[in-house]
Amino acid sequence: MIVAIDGPAGAGKSTVARRLAARLGFRYLDTGAMYRALTWLALEHGRSLDDGAALGALAREYPITFAQQDLVLIDAVDVTSAIRDSRIDKVVSSVARHPEVREVMRERQRELGSLGDVVIEGRDIGTVVAPGAEVKVFLNADEVERARRRIAERPGRAADALATDLRLRDERDAAQMQAADDAERIDTTALTIDEVVERIEELVRARQPA
């Protein structure tokens, strides 16, 4: 079974998906981490972030892999912590917007998803990557709450800068971030993580074979 969880930054996707996967005994696949890892590699190699063809070739040459404890690896380097740096926050959308990059990443995401029993979170999972997913969910929250969550996740950064980054990411990601027609929409603004997880778990249990 594939559980697709989409939504904007700060909606709670990563925390919810990770906790849901643990409760179900499923694998967890963070597609956003894949774009971040490629961004990190491009910066390390001094590649232009405006050259979609070159970035796509880089993504194909160095496929992202995941290890235990949600470790993210690219070019045999553990980048789990490095990809959460503010320099990645600021430019990852510039890398992810290229069609050449998205084509390679989607192929890799489908490959990893085909192994089954996985919770995949991102921005276009239910619509493009796994349109046949048995469970599709689109999480959202009001802008103030999403900004508050991002500030809590990155205590070293100025609140105003984070709020601005969030708004700009929303604008850049709008084209590829649409809820699937058959997705369950959940507003997480006033909900706890456990409440959101429980709602999605109910959907999963209802669709699992008896």
C-alpha cells in the first residue's frame, strides 16, 4: 500500500508521515529531502542552479538513497543534517522547479514507492508521483501557524526571515502543489500531531484488506 501525503511547508507533513509510518510499520519516504540532497550536491560541486539539464544529469548520476533512522545519502555522503541548513532552504525551490530534475526525481520516487507499504510525503505525490496511491491526504494550515512551526524547527533563524522564506516558497511551489481530486483534505492548524496521524490511520485501516 502507498499512502501519499502532500501539502505546503509547515503543514506538518514530515512529522505526521514519519509518525504514521512508524505506527503502521511502513517505510517513510521524504521526497523533499531528495530535492534538498541534490541542491546540497549541486552547491558542493559548484553547479549553476539555473541549468536544469545539468542538474537533471547530476540527479541521475547520483541517485539519492535512504538508510536506517531516516538517513539521507547522496554520493555516499550522509547529508541528513546538512540539507536542513538555511542555505538549502533559500534555494531548494530553484532546483526543484526544473522539469529535468523533477523527471529524474519522480522516477526515483516511483522506484522506491514500488516496493510497497510506504508513506510518501511531498508536494505532488497524489497527483503525479503516485496517482494510484490507495490513500491520499493533503495537509494544510493557516500561514501564521505554518510560520510558527518553521520558527520552532529552526530556532537559530530570525522569525521575519523564516516567514518571508515560507511565503516565497509557497509562490514558487504553487504550480506543482495541487491536491488530488480524491485526496482527503485536513486542516492541521488546530490539531495535534497525534490527532492528524489518527485520522490518516483510520483511512488506511479502512482501505486495507480484511
